[in-house]
Amino acid sequence: MCAFMDHPADPLTGLPHDERIRSRKLAGGVATIIVDATGLSSEQAKAIEENLRAAALKVAGVAEVRIAMTASQPHRTLIAIGSGKGGVGKSTVSANLAIAMARAGKKVGLIDADVYGPSQPTLLGKHDKPEGKDDRLIPVEAHGIRFLSLGQLVSPGHALAWRGPMATGALANLIEADWGDAELIIVDLPPGTGDVQLSLIQRSRPAGAVIVSTPQDLSLIDARRAVDLFNKTSVPVLGIIENMATYACPHCGEDSHPFGTGGAEKAAGELGVPFLGRLPLSLMLREASDAGEPPAAGDGPEAEAFAALASELLKVLETPVH
Ligand code: ADP
């Protein structure tokens, strides 16, 4: 029989690890075998590969064996949270939104990619270092979510301010970590719209982006730049969140608007992106965040506000893009 034809009787049927073999083919003396390595450690995968290679080489007509080990990844959606400038509450919103989405029944991971000030360990009140297994980081659990932060990779107080390639290299370790069954991964980007942000967005290839802004004009100009940045990288903007909108006086209960109101909603309308909702300026939110007790994990108006935002974002995510 011609050695360059597929073998009609499929001589590769008798190979070991049958349950893991996804496809097998013998053509021109070359056996090509695709193996599902999901859940295997690198040693186990290597052992199976060697075993299969040895067995396949014993099959008549096989001169060479090519084995591809593939791990089927659960489908994951990365959502980048950005802001045109710092101090608008992007990290606070990222942490609480992640927790609120977990409370809504999603399996959620959070990546703190804020090179200038990784604050998630503080916001989540968890400073444990992640462990590593098979060359992959294992995210740390807190408040029903899993998270990894660039801050966990350096000693506390050590200034980060990494340059682009270092930051993107470190981010790759966080993205390629062992996220288990997480379906949604929130990426807290550094504030601003420069080259570092651009390379981080390109590296993480998020499915969509959310922009956090205060209602102020100045912040909104920056939010527009953030929308431009995501447009430039072809990442759909899923919506804008207005933070620090209304201040309810704890004494008289009267609402005031220190940073104006409605600005982010108006900008969202003008830019043609969804407005996801607003969060009040809240002393409780700031104090609880500083204390590592994210309000979204508790009860009260702040938790409700984050739950409403999470539900809006999940709705946008479930709406097919045309
Ligand atoms: P960014 O990530 O945009 O730099 P942060 O999330 O670190 O901003 O927030 C900056 C500061 O503002 C923090 O002290 C935080 O607790 C506070 N903050 C954020 N959102 C609110 C809010 N809605 N009400 C009161 N304080 C807030």
C-alpha cells in the first residue's frame, strides 16, 4: 500500500490513553495525535506524551510521531476597567463590581494591572502572596472572588511604575494564571491613556471595556480619551459608570453634587455607549474601602448600587453585538 495514503484500517486505534485522544491520523508515515491535557500537571502530560510516542512508534507504518497536547480552556470573558485619569475610583469600582457580579451568581476573577498603584490587596483586605503550581500562579480568594495583583509580585511599598515591556510581561503571568472555572475576569487597568495602557490592552485582549469617570467636565474629557483608546484597539466600550455623583449629607440628608451631576450620562449618550449607572460620593464607601471591607460584600445602599451596576453590565454582556 502507498505509504503516503491515509491508512484505511486506522492502525492507531490500539493506542493507550484512548479517553484523552481527540484525533489521530496516519499519513505518509507520520502519526499526528491530538491529546486533551485538561487538568493534567505538566509531569502527567509529559508522561502521557512519552507513553503515546513510544506506543505509536511500534505501530507498523509509523516512522514519525507528532503529538499536540491541548488543554481546553473554559470560555472566559475579560473586561477591562479604565479611566482617563487617576483618583476617580476605578480600582474601588473594579473590586466592588467583581464582588457584585459574583453575588449575582457568576464565577469572577480580578486582575490588578494598575502598575502605578496596585491597590486591590488593600481594597480586598487580603495581602497573602499567591502560590504557584506547575509554573502558574494560583489566584488568592477574597469575598467570593479570586484575584491577582501586580502588587503581590513585589515587596510592599516598592515603587512599581514599570516600563511598558516589564508591565506587559508581568501582566501575562497574571492572565495566564490558573483561573480555574472563572467565567468573567475584571482587569483593573492603570489610569490614563498612554503607551502603558495601550500595550496592556493589546496584551490582555479584553472582550470589552468599562470606563469610570466622575461627573466633572475635566474628568469627562479624560473619559472621552479613554473611549478613544479602546476604539483604537478595537475593544468595544460596554459602558460608562459615573462615580462620586451625589453626596447625601449624613446630618441633614440633603443631596448635593460636589462634582456636578449627569455629566457622565450625557457623555455616554454623545459617545453612543451605554450608561451603566452612578455611584454616590459616600464616606462609608471610602472608609470601608480603606479598611479592606468592600461594601459590595455587605448590605446597604452601597451594596445595592453595586448590585445594580453589576446587573446592568451583565445585561450588556448578554446582548449580542451586531
Ligand atoms: P483610581 O483607581 O481611579 O485611582 P481609587 O479607586 O483608588 O481611584 O479611589 C481613589 C479614592 O477615592 C480612594 O480613597 C477611594 O476610597 C475613594 N473613592 C472612590 N469612590 C468613592 C466614592 N464613590 N465615594 C467616596 N470615596 C470614593
